[in-house]
Amino acid sequence: MAPARLSALDASFLAVESACAHMHVGWVAVFEPPADRPAPTFAECRDHIAARLHRAPRFRQVLSPPPLGFGSSIWVDDPSFNVARHVTRSRARELTGAIDWFVSKPLRRDRPLWHIAVADQLADGRFAVIGKAHHCMVDGIAAVELASLLVDPDPDPPAPEPDNWAPRLAPRGAARLADAVGQATQRQLDLAAIPARVARSPRLAVALAERVERATRALVDAARPARGSSLNRRISPARHLARLNRPIDELVQIKRAFGVKLNDVILAVCAGGVRDLLRDHGERPIRLKTMVPVNVRGDAPSGELGNQISFMFVDLPCDEPDALRRLREIHMATTERKRAHKPEGGADVMRSLAFVPGPVQRVISRLVASPRAFNLTVSNIPGPREPLYMLGCRLVEAYPVVPIADGHAVSIGVTTVADGAHFGIYVDPEALPDADALATAIDRSIDELLAAESFAPAAAPILD
């Protein structure tokens, strides 16, 4: 079986990483031990994780750069893999300090690109599993799926099957170079064959024209410059994760009352929170161009790693003082973009990067990630809705870590797991020291829409 290659989209997350912009996605999972048994020890947690690594082979692989710089990097088995390098203990007594120290450190590229810290000595008696994996390895959806490999729907699951893993030898340089040349040649042949294929098939010509049109629309939308904002400034390597937890039923209640999507509700409450933050800074709130990741995994196997996401850009109406009008505008904007297939067009644009040289890919990646392209990221990452357990302890909180690129001080991620909606506000605390105030402002924004919902007819479409 041939080694997996790094796609152009995966490689883009390596290209935009810097000393101050760490491109790892992550999660913070908090567990409540049952009353009838003690919390698991660190060694038990480490062994539990190690016993399940065979479910995600990429976790024991490293990136091997292309010979002579020609072609793509590939994933190869790490012959010196040691789980003790990747699952470590945090002796912190307080969760915020444990998280912030851990997520402020970049991942080493000479090892498999993931790390988990187990905080098993928290003062409140709970324990936490804090994980991170490089964005070139997983997207947000895949990160949730990987985290779910560590948990079970039953507090006492059966023992895992034996793991007889042994590293496979990496392909030799000459063979890799020949394969890279063959791949590049095949791409050019595929590209050159398109006109003849189109000429033979009118249906293909129509489909191709539609894809070109939607890709063009997505590209024009992405190229629309973002306005300057205090959320876009020079950042440091330090990170802080402010956290907010609300019952998912409250967001669903708003969704149903106004006939919108759950993602619209999340974007609206974030717009309200950011509006309050800007006003607290003494700024006039403006519309902020927001990158919203969209899952395009389709029918791909659920365990497949790598990035299978696209993006759409939505202007958050932070200048609008009325909460319902903010929700209405966002719903109209997301509906229009989905009808125009802009997420699919964005995916086509990202796939087309495979046909351009590596240096050009890197330049484009940096432009797309710059503050000229967008002001902030808001990502909704759905997770399992059933109760989940790790070593008999129930998962009670799960916060996402959505990376920030250079020039961006904040990103907002939301994970819906079991009966909770968990907001992770990820910031550089030097550039944005009041992230916890933003979490409080989003909390108020949810209350504002709930209060408006109490006067709304049941399931009334917001566009009526």
C-alpha cells in the first residue's frame, strides 16, 4: 500500500505556520469520576490511549519531505515511536493554567504531529485530557473523531483488540523521486486531457462550466478584502482558551423558534459578543469578514484523516444593535452562499492548488490566511450527542481549539457534545487580554435571543 501524500490543502497549514502562529487544532475534554470508583491514574489513562492507537495509524507516522524538494511530503511510520513522548502528565491543579501552557507550545515536526496532556490532579476532583494535532494532519471534524476514539458510549466497554503494530520501512529516495515525477506527469496529462474529454461529452462540458462558475464565485468572495480591525494585529506565541458552556437545547430552542440553522444561531451570538467587546474597547463596531469552515467530507470514511473542509465567508453584522436583525442577516447570508454552492466552489479552488508549483502554493496559502482576507474564524464542530465515557468517567465538557494565523488575535470554536454546546474562545492574551469578557458577552448574547424567542410564534420562519 502506497504511503499517503500530503494534499495541497494539508500542506497549506504547514506553509502558514510561524513561530507565533501554531497551526494545531485541539480539544479539552473534562471528565467526572463516578461516585463508586476513584479517578483513573495517569498511567491508566496513558495505557488506555496507547491501546487504541491502532484505530488511527496516522498517530504513529511522521512527515517525510520530498527528495530534492520535488513532489509532496508523505506520511511514513515512525521507527522510533514511543507513546511516552506523546502522552504526558500535567500536574496542574487548575484547568485554565494547564490548558494555556499546553496550547502555547508548538508541535515538534520530527515526531508524529500530536500530543496529549492528562491533567489528573485538578483541585475539583475531575480530570482533563488536553489534546492537539497539527492542522496538516486533521481538520476540526477529524479531531473530534480522533478524540472520540478515546471515549465510549458505555462506561465499561470490552477490552480493545490486541495491537501488533510494527513500523513499515519508508520508500527509498530514488523510488520516491520516480513516483513524484510520475505523479506530476500524470497531473499534467489529466489537465491536458480535459479539453478532449469535454469535446466528447456535452454533459461533462456543462458540469465543468458549472464547477468553474461556482469556483469563480467562491474565489471572488474570498478575494474581497476584509476591513481593518483591532482583532487583527501582531501576535505572540502565548495562548489562552476562554470557555463557555451552555445547554445545547437552548440553542436548538432559538433555532426552532426562528426557523434558522444551528450554525446561524452560533454565528449570531458570536456577532453579538464581538460587538460588545469592540464597544468595551471604545471602538465603533463594524462588520467583520468571518471565515466559516464547512465540512465537505461527504461519504468519505469517518476515520479518514487529512483536511476535507472548505470555507465560506460571512460578514458578521457586529454593527447591528438588534439581536434578531443580526440573526436574520446571517441566516440570509449563509442561505445565499449555500444556494450558490460557494463551499463546494471553495473546495474546487483548494483542490486546484495541486496543479501549481509548491512555491506558488505557499504564497497563495499565506495570502488566504492573512488579515487582508478575513478578520476572524468561527467554527461549529458537531460531535456525538450520546453520553460518552473514558475509563468509566463521564465526559462533561469538551472545548475546541481552533488555530489562529499570523495577524489574527482570536478564533471561536463551538463543539456540541452530548447535551452541551461548548465554546472555546482561543486568543493571544497579549493581543487580546480580555477574552474571558468575550465569553461573557457571548453568554449575554444567547440570553438576549432566548428572551426574544419567548415572544416569537413557535417555529416561525425568520424570513416571513
